[in-house]
Amino acid sequence: MLPEAAVVQVRIQGPHTLWPHLGLTAVNSHGRHVPVPRAKALVLARWIIRSFPQAQWAASGGHAFDLRTAELRGLEA
């Protein structure tokens, strides 16, 4: 879906609302921002959140999903 991206960062913005807003940022292997259309960002964010329900999304500041290794790790604050 994102051949130029190496890592996507997923956050739930506003976890206390009835319909939380998802945030997704993609970066390449050099740490540069990769633009992602909104529809694609929502699909990717939902897929990652549903694939890792044990990650406690609402309680955390977000997670980074490495597209090369399929590893999920917490974001540093």
C-alpha cells in the first residue's frame, strides 16, 4: 500500500469521545515524511489497530508499526 514508507505511526486522537479520530503518519527509511491520502491513512490505521488489539491504544500515545519487520513498538513521548 505504501511502497516508499518504512514506518507508520498510528495514534488515536481523542480516545474519550464517542468516535475517536485516528492519526497516521508515514516516514521513509531516511526519516522523511511520506504523504498519505486521508482515505488510505484511515484504512491503514484501522487495520493496524485491529491487528494489535492488545496494544492498549486508548491509554498510549500511539505506536509505530515497522512495515519492513511487521513489529509494533510504542512511540517515545
